[in-house]
Amino acid sequence: MVVATLAWAATRMESVRRSLLGLEDPRMFATLRIGTALMTIQCFWNLKPYWRMLWSDEGLYDLDEIRSRFGSSALMGWTPEDGFLDHWAVLKYLWGKHSLFYFWSSPDGVEWVMYGIFGVLLLYAFGVLSRLTGVLSWLLVCSVYNHNGLYLEGTDTVYRTLWWVLIFARTGDAWSVDNWVRCKLLRRAGKLQEVGEPAQPGKQPVYRLVPSWPRYLIMAQLVAIYTATGIVKTGNVWVQGDALYYALNMDHFYRFEDWTQQVSAIFGTNLFRLMTWVTRWWEEHFAIAMLGAIVGFQLRHRDQPWFVAQDRPWRRWLGRVALVLGYLALYRISVLAYPYVGELPKNQPEQVATIVSSGIFRVHITMGVVVPLLVAAWFALGRWPLKVRRWTIDQSFVQRWLLGRRLWLTLGVVFHGFLILFMNIGMFPFIMLMVYVAWLRGEEIAAALHWVWRQLRRTGLRRVLPASGEQWFGPAQRPEDLPARGSKIADAVVVVLGLLLLAIIYKRIGGDRDVGGLVYAWLGLVAAVALVFRFAARRLRHVFKNMSEVPHSAALGGAPGLAGGALYRAVAPA
């Protein structure tokens, strides 16, 4: 299935470059930077009554035990008398389960460490040396989590994975002290292109475009979280629709005791059941939102010259064959896995056989009949759109209203908003809603905040909110104004590197756990290939005929630029 998906991507290589390796408005990442830092502070502050118990040497573990239990690998090059023995010992410490609480574990020391972490997080939120403070924030957050995993839950996993992706994003290119200082220096030198001004040679814009690829990692992470949590929602309590009722009325979770019980008595057997079933269905199928994003990219660009040039018949049909093979593999996996994912009675083989056969029959109906019919309907709407009064129901309509953000993110906002209002479950719904920002474009966020700004200026806050703040929401750098740079690695080289990676993955799946050396060798090969094509592009151009310093269709497609640095495989007109 993975091979088929990658084969399909290989047939749409230019689309992959122009999406995953594109450039975009930086204000989406700025919003993620501010929100994630502040929510991380609040997440740890909620644990303030338990700091002493969780992390100090007067709590669950004393200092010697915590060093031996959790820090034995990280502290291999450290001794209490000599400290770190050399520079490699420091790297070994950071590579392992590092924690500052190995060194400052008294109750007062724990508080000073936590307040220091809050200070670094605030610096990152304000965008002060955001590249440096971002990495420090990630290390410090992991420093807390590495010390004691007893209390960790899904919320903390979301924080850790989100921080890991953010350190690769250029989050300080908008709404930050870094960008303010940069603009001030450029303005003083007469080299700043003010918001709204036309591009001029030698001048730099206020909001430079930044690489998009970290955003897609965050989107994929959200899909993985929801899909996994939806799949594990098994058992009669979910099938019968009673999960929300029980969760809402648990002493540990409810926010309003008497009122919650009164509402549950009215809606527990009707509305709550519907909400339970919708929640489970929505999480299990959230990957449709990613499918909608992929389809939406194709629909938006299908008339552009670069897409028309890419969409040759042999590529189109080879991609379709790859998708069909991948779908058949998924179909087969679903049939084989079904007996192991549901709740089955014990010591009742006849009843088990009935339940399994009935479930597999539903799988056949869904994946063998319903899904093919939906695919056929999709292609039919592309050729013969339906006219219903003043609406035109075509592929774009289906993508916007059934496959896109309007449906799937709206359901998520309703779900997490309900959790915030009626259940006391900490920062989980807040950080999940924060991840939704990655599904928005920077210009959309700026437009929404600009509307709020205008409404506030109509009130008594007009004196507090200066008119000069309008520039915060102005347009970012235009794609066509971005200088072309870099070179494109040949598709054949990319395919070879992908096949080598698949071979390593297959070796690992086969049971060979000693693949670390192969992984590092593959990463080194990727870096070497990127450097060779970066600095020896002219010499290689006669070998790879389709290589060009800048794609000829760059101006038609958008902004050509190196998206992600020299280690990435392509220059992407975004």
C-alpha cells in the first residue's frame, strides 16, 4: 500500500514539489508559535500543586533513584564530582532522556527550573531569537517530560510531537520581535518594501514567504491522531452510543454536577447517542479531510500550464493503477484484520463466527460496493455537473462541502468546544484546536484578525489600538516577486532514493531491528545528493536532460524557491 502511494506520487512529481515543497504566508506559523508556547505554559502551570511530588527529590523518587531509573543512559558521561567529562558527554546527555531535574531536584530548584522554562517559552512566543528559543523550548519541554512519565497522557504526546515539528518551521518571520528588528534595520537602510508597496529591486518585504512542508507534517499528524483514536473506540459502549453519557457524568470529568445530570437525563438516550456516533465516525474517517486537501490542490491548479504539461495520459493512468492497487491492498488488510479489532464474546465460537462473518460482509459492502460507486460518482460529476436551482454540484462543490475543512474542522470545533464547556480534561481540547491552525492559510488568519481589529476600533478601544496596526494584516510577499533560485533534482534520482528507503523499511518490517546504520547511511546519501545537485548543477545538466536551474513554468505557477534548505530534493514553485 505504501509502495502504491509513493508510485502514485511519482506520477505527480511536479504537484508534490509545488505543494509539499512550496512557500507560503508566514503568519500561520506565527500563530502556531504564539499559541503553542502560551498553551504549554498553561499546561505546566495546571500541574503547579504537584510539582513537588512529580519532579522533586521529596516526591515519588529521590535523586539517586531518578538518575539510575531514567537518566542512566543520558548521564553516562557525567559524574557528580567532575560534571560532564567532555563535549561528547553533553551530546550524549541531550540525545538520551535528558532532564534538568537530574541536577536541580530540590523543591525550590524545581520551581526555579519551571519558571526558567516559562521565561524561554515567553521569549519564543514573542519571537525573540525564535530559531534559538524554539530549539531551547523543545529541549526544555522534553526535559520535563523525560523526568517522570507517570502522569503523562495523550495531551502531552500532542505537545511533544507539535514542538518537534515547530523547530523546523520559520515561525519568526511574522508577528515577532525578530521580524520587527529586521524591518527596523531595513527601513533605516532604505531597503524595506512596506506593506502594500509594489516590489522594487534591492528591497525586502515585511512578510517573506516561508517553506510550507512543516505545515503538512502537522496536518498528517492530526490525521494520524484522530484516525488512531477513532479506530480504538470499540466495545458496546460506543456501539450503543452511551460513551458520551458516561464520560460526561464521571466525577473526575464533569464541570457542572447538578446541571450536567439534569441535561443527561433528558438527552442521554437521544442527542448524546447521536453525538457519540458522529464523534466516532468523524475520528475514524478524518483522513478524508487530507484527501480533500489533495483533491482541492488538483482542482485549483488543473488549468495551469505546469499541471497540463504534467497530466499526460500515461502518467494519469499509471497513477490510477497505483491507486487501485493500493486500495486493493487496504481492502485485503481490512478483511484480514477485522476479526482482531472488535469486541468478541469468550468461549462462544458459534456467536464469534456469526459476528465476524457479519462484520466482514459489511466490509465487503462498504469497500467493494459503496466506495467504488462513490468514486464513479466523483468522475461523473467531473464530466456532467448537476444543476440544482442556483447551485452547481460538481467536483469543486463536493470538495468544499463534503471533503474539505468546512465539514471536518467544523465538527472538530463543535466536539472540542463541547469538551471545553462541559468537561474538565485539562489542555487537551485547547491544543487540538491549536493544531487546526495548520489547516488554514496565513492570509486567511490575517483577514480574520483584521476583521476583529476593525470591530474593536469601532468601540472605545480606538485610542488603544493605533491605526498603524493595519500593516500587521497586510499582504505578504507575492509569489511572483520571489527571486528564482536553486535547481531541481531529477525525478530518476528521487525514485532511486525512495526505493532504497522502502528497502530499509521492508527489512525492518521483516524483523531485522539492526537497521540504524542503514538509516544513517541513507540520510547521508540524501545529504550528499542534495549538495552535489546544489553546487554542481551545471556540470550535471548534460546528464539529466530535464534538469533546469529554474522550471520554465515557474512564473505561471507561483513562487520558485528552495523550500526547506539544501537537504531537500527540489526547488518548488509554490
